[in-house]
Amino acid sequence: MIKSAFRAALLPCILFAACAAGAAQGDAPKLSGPVTIVVGYAPGGATDRAARIVATGLQAKLGVPVVVENKTGAGGRIAAQQVKNAGPDENILLLGNPAVMVVAPLVFESLAYDAEKDFQPVSMVTEYGFGVAVSADNPSKDMQELVEWAKSNPAEFNIGVPATGSLPHFFGLMLSDQIGAEGQIIGYRGSAPVITDLIGGAVPLAIDTLDVLTRQHQGKRIRILATSGQEREAALPDVPTFKQAGIDLQAAGWNTFFASSAMPKDKAAMLGEVIKSVTADPEIRKTLQENDLIPVSANAQETGKMVDAFRAQWAPVVKASGFVVTK
């Protein structure tokens, strides 16, 4: 929950001038009224946690109320549609992830928003990695042994993922391509049933986000064989990255603030600078890390470049999969 007391106030122009990139002091935008952060998922999930932690710091920086609104449904797409329609005078941000802003536009034949035309990036605030995991009693002790098993047992090379069309699904396709063995993607309805079947041996391996897998690994119920980041995870010092395991594979997901394309560019840039300063704060970063989130500090321009690079990495994989939703 947002811990600071809500207080409605105008942010002094001089503070905006300091935060807005390239804005002259006299031309700095003024922000009045509350800021609304729209989250497309139920309270308690990774995106919601990131929104509420950042909202605490953002409220303190801006001096106006910052409200988190959970607008659930359609895998986050309803929330995106709501923010798309925000007017230029509204202080509304979407905390979006790749499922909504990258994958959905590639796989849905009918979508009520254009992720690139209807939105502008404001600030990337967290990243999350992926892991490949097996059950605790699986004979494969490392990725090389798992790869050898997959190549020797192609009919049994099934990969459990939390949802068909999710990032773990497409990461599984990347892994199959890299190791030269075609795995069968088994989509579940969420992470909990994947983990249950993994522990029980109904599926030989699973791919999911590390915030889901790490505590199960630490509790010795499953074994993570590799992680997708550039470096080893601090919480998993015993687990190599894919590159350290000899597989040229690296990827991450993210939570990023987007504004409607109707929001004035100088206001979006100012908000990006302020949010960047929030996620650079040591206490905020510590809180994010304690919630199994990797902090990122980036303004609007930096965020735009990172989102573009992400689309360039994932779009070919998604398109090549042939996965399409017709409803």
C-alpha cells in the first residue's frame, strides 16, 4: 500500500524544471491533481507490487496523490485500452509488461489498441529474468545433461510454461532453437499448476519467471539449472546463467510505465525523469529487490530505446512460432 499520506498540491515549477529533460525553467509543465497508475492485474502480483512500491516514492517526489488502480481482465489488455483513451490533461499511466505491449499486438488478430502508436514510453522500472527448472529428483544436474537428455529423448522433451503465448512460452522456443532440439510447449493456466506438475514429475522441465521459481529452488522442491540474465542472480549464486552453461541465450521481461500518446511530450518526459529518480533511491531499490524485482532506472528516452530493442529480439520468435489468437 502507499504509505505516505495523500495530499493534493501543485508541484512547484522549479522542481519540474529540474526534472524535465531539456525543458526551460519557465516552460516546465505544471501537474495538478492526482496521478493514477493503472495495473492490468489483480493485487499481489509482480506488476502490482512494482506499481505500489514506485507509487510510494513517486508521491513523495511529486507532492500529489498517486493512486494505483487495478483494472483486471483480458490479460492486461483492458487496462491498456483504458489508458489509450486518456486525454492530454489526465495524469494517467499504465504499468505495462511485454505480454500487453509486445506479444499481444503480434498474436491477436483483433486488438483495441496499437501499442506503438497509441502509447509513449515513460520509464522502465523493473526487470525480471527466466529460469529453466527440473524437479529435485530429476537426474539432470546441469544444463548440459538436460540438453543431452532432450536430444536423446525428443518425444519426452516437454516444456511446461504458465500460459500459452506467454514470454516463458517464447523463451522455450528460443531455448529449443539454441540447443537444436525441438521441445513441445505445454501451456498451463498459471504458474501454480506448472510447479505442481514439475514437482510431481508430470512434466520434465518448466520455464517461468524467477520470482516464481526462486523460492521453490531455495526450498529444494525444484532445481533451477540456468537463468537468463547477464550475470548470476544474487539470490541464486549456485545457478549459472545460460551463457555460463554454454548456451548463447539471454533475455528478460520488464515492467514499464507508458502514457497515452495524447499526453504532452514534455509532461511524459518530466514524469520519466521523476520516476527514474525514484527507482534510483536506495530504499526503493532495496524494497523492490526484497519483492523479487530487479530495479531499473531509466527516463523516457532510455526506456524507448530498451523497448525497441526488446521488440527487435522477441518479434521474430513470436512471428516464427505461428501462434495466433483469433477470438
